[in-house]
Amino acid sequence: MRANVFRGVNQFGIEEVERPQACPGEAVVRMTLTTICGTDLHIVRGEYPVKPGLVIGHEFVGVIEDLGPGVEGYRVGQRVLVGAVTPCGQCRTCLSGQLSQCGHGGGYEALGGWRLGHTLNGVQAEYVRVPSAQANLAPIPDELTDEQVVLLADIASTGFSGAESGKVRIGDAVVVFAQGPIGLCASIGARLMGAALVIGVDGDENRLKMARRMGVDVVLDYRQVDVVREVKRLTGGGADVAIEALGTQSTFENALSCLRPGGTLSSLGVYSGKLELPYDAFVAGLGDHHIVTTLCPGGKERMRRLMEMVRSKRVDLTPLLTHRFKLDDIRDAYALFGERREGVIKVAIRP
């Protein structure tokens, strides 16, 4: 089969590799739509280490091609959505409700739940082997298209979880730093959770325009305004929740500085290098602030719930799919996405 294989820093592309087989408890799914995520960029740029020879990617939908022994209640030919995080559903962390930190059925491993495109071959390929299939295959309702649900696998689940982990309440004021795909979904998630005011911060006019389109109440261009001062003015003293969706020292500091006393910083960023806690923004530790981090929630029940939000028309993420490519042209797709050309937000890739 054809697959996008990582070989080294900025060395990746389509190769012919062995087609996977379904072992007990697994499934093989024929990919019908996938995407490129910011984390994939971190991988190809050498900013997040994975083993050479790995197939990249973790957001996809497809059709069941084969079911291994022990996988019940599914059929070949069924359309399914699989989350970027694939918990086993049986280990200590899963049974404790921490599906994102799944220990693969035994023990504990940090970030263990994220396997596709991380420790196992990923989804930018014609066929994908899905581990712990019973816990991770979410049937797609017939009335929903691939494009309506593919972004639920990661960016929507992650972005919404930023608002959930931040415990956004009805009437809250929320500021979201970075309006890329994850940040946009965090902004949407804050609205779904009942925020009365959602402020989006970015320095890319295309992303600010998309934020307005997706219902963000106020957008701030950090190149034009003092963001911390303006957020405090708009909120009457500070946001209840700040969501950091980029993963840099400056956005982390600004998010913390925007909070009211007792507010929550919900961090979704993937940080590279050293992250320091700023003394002033931290109020010397006396601000009663809460700082929480979140990895994308996965599993079939999470995917089912997110698809219900789409089916009930509570959310529509299709405007975020701004460009479309074939799998054979994936290097062009990476270049466009990585360089943020042509107003790209997300790219859809078909076989």
C-alpha cells in the first residue's frame, strides 16, 4: 500500500509499504479521508521525536476492511471514525477515567494513549491498523459525511477539552490564545460550554477572519493591541478562563497574565524546550490560579458524543477544511500547511 513515511528531519513522503493485517483485538480500516495536524509538522521538522520508518498521521475516517478475532458488533464495509488517541479501555488508567494516558493494557506510560503516528504506524496511508478496536471504532451515522466528522478525531476533541478542562461555566469570559485549528475549536468549545464572551487572539488575519466566521465574539490582533490590557478592559478585570493553544513561552505568560484572581489557565500547547513560570503573572503564587493541561480525549464514546453534536447541528467544522489534496501530493500539502499559504486552516487528503 501507499503511505507517508517519516525517514528523518524534513525527510518524508509516499512509499510502498506492507499492508497491515488485523491481529486479535484489532481492525484494519481503509482510509477514505485524513488530514495533516500541527503535531505532524513538529514530527517532520524534528521537534517531536518518533522512530524513522513510521507512517505519520492520526486524524482519519474510513471503512472497515478486516476485523481480527475478538472484535464484535462491527462489520466489514462499515464507516467508522477513530480518535487520535486509542485507549485499550481495560488498563488501570482507562478504568480510572484517564483514557488519554492509557497504559496499553498494562502498567503506565505517559502519553501512552496516543499511539497512531506516534508509536504505531499512523493514518496517512491507504490502510490503517487500529489497536484495541472494540474500544475505538465509532460507527458514523449515514447522514454525516466524512468531511463533517474527520476533524472530531483530534482537533475538535482536543480543542473542546480545553474548555472542558478549564471548567468554563455559563456566563464566563474566556480568552483563547492562537486561532489555529486547535484554538478555533477551543473557542467553539467555550461557546458550547456556555461562555458569555469569547475572545480570540492571533496575529494572522486569515485566522482572525475564520474566528469571526466561527462565532468568536471579539478578535484581537496581538500585533496591534496590548492583549493583556485589552482583555482586562473587556472583562472588567480579567478572564475567568484563558486557553493557551500554541505552546510558546510568550503565549503561556500572556494567558496567565489575562486571568482574574482565581481564574484557570487551560493549556493545550505542545511546548518545545524550557517553559518558565513568570513571577509577575503568577502573582508570586498568591493568585489562587489553576493551571491544567490536557491531551486529546479519545475512544469510541468520545467520538460518538462529538458526532451527535454534529448531527444535532450544534457545531459545523467543515469551514475549517480549506484545501484538498490527493495522498500522492502530500508533500505539497505539508508545504502549504506548514507555510500557512493561501489562508490554509486544515487540509483534507483523500487516497
